Amino acid sequence: MVDRRRHRGQDPEDAKLFAASQVSKLQKAAGDYCLLLTKGYPPVGSLKLVGDHFSLRARQRLAVMRTGCSDGQIVQRKEKQISVAELSGRGVAIDGYNLLITIETALSGGFLFKCADGCFRDLAGLHGTYRQVEETVGAIELTAEVLAGFGVVDVVWLFDRPVSNSGKLKTLIYEMAERNGWQWNAELHFNPDKELAESERIVVSSDSDVLDKCKGWTNLTEAIIAKLEDRDIQLRIIDLAGS
């Protein structure tokens, strides 16, 4: 079946699954899930236990899974986090699809979730193929604006080589960089997560595995979302971060 989606991160059932009436239940479920992880219970079993207890649907369970982590993970990630205000003059490595899809989702009116570690995550997936949407160029431009605002000029985007259309996206990045005078590079890797984990640059990602393994990271998505909110752009954000 041909993918004809023009926007990112939207599902016909989301308006009902993440309505205001569902938020309290989702927050309690997310809290219980994080507690089980902190106690050392396995993620799969913990998610099933919590999902069954709160009668969560599949995408609600996905939201809980993506937002949750243990207390130990939160502490470790915070210790390695670099403030965006400290990025001036430093090189950054962007987890390309991770950042881009989240910003596309925000601009598309899809739901974003504020997580226990302070990151914002979405429910969109690649499934082996990336397709440019109406918000793609705007998401890249917005990223460039925020990076420039914090004095970041040395930027490399990393994309998954096995994902279809990664080459086209790399070309788009280069074309936009040349047109706007951005000092950007873009690379395709079979395992970008490994490259990010070993990078000496400050990593831009909200991928849990990357955050746990990288040497240092920054929450650029939070700064981009703040920029959108300053412009009174209505975003659909659900806070599952807990206390």
C-alpha cells in the first residue's frame, strides 16, 4: 500500500485515546510503570501489568512505554545532560530521524508526551521507510533557527542507512544548508545509535538507549517546543513526567 500521509504522528483514534478525560489514568499508569522499572522489574512484563490494570489500548500503552524509565536512569541522564545555553561553540551530533520526526509531529498537530527524564517523545514510527511530509522543511528550518540562537554552527545529522529515502533526506539537508549558509554535515550509518553513543560531540536525541550510552546530550527538542509556544502555536502535549 502506498503511504499517502501528508502529516506526521496522527492517528484517527488519538483524539479519543488521549482526550482530557484519559490524562489522569495515563499519568497514574506512567507513574506505576516507572515505579516497577525502578524496582527492577522487566519492561515488557511491567507494561503488560500496568496496561491490563488500567485497561489501556495499544497506543496508550505505547505512550506509557516511551515515557517511562527508572529513577536510576533519570539520575544518570541528568548527570550527562548539557544545557542548551552551554552549547555555543561546541559541536553537536543530531539523531536525525529521532529529532526530525518529533518536530514534524508537533507541527502536524500530533500528540507529544513530556517524559520522566524531561524529554519529549512522540508515537510516530518509521517502519523501514521515511516519507517527507508537509512539515519536514519547516522542522529543519526551526531546528536551524534554534541552533543558531544558541551559537551552534558545527552540526552533523546522522540517519539510518537501511531506512528507505535516507539518501533523499541527506540531500535535502545539504541543499538547505548550502542555500542558507549553515555549516552542516549529514551522514548515513548502518547503526547511528552506536555512532551517537561513541561520539565526542554533544548528542541531540530523546532515544532512551542513546541517552543511556552517550557521553553527553542536550534537550534541544525542549528548546524548540518553547520556541513554538512563544509563537502561540497550539501544541498537543500530555505531561506524563510525574512529580
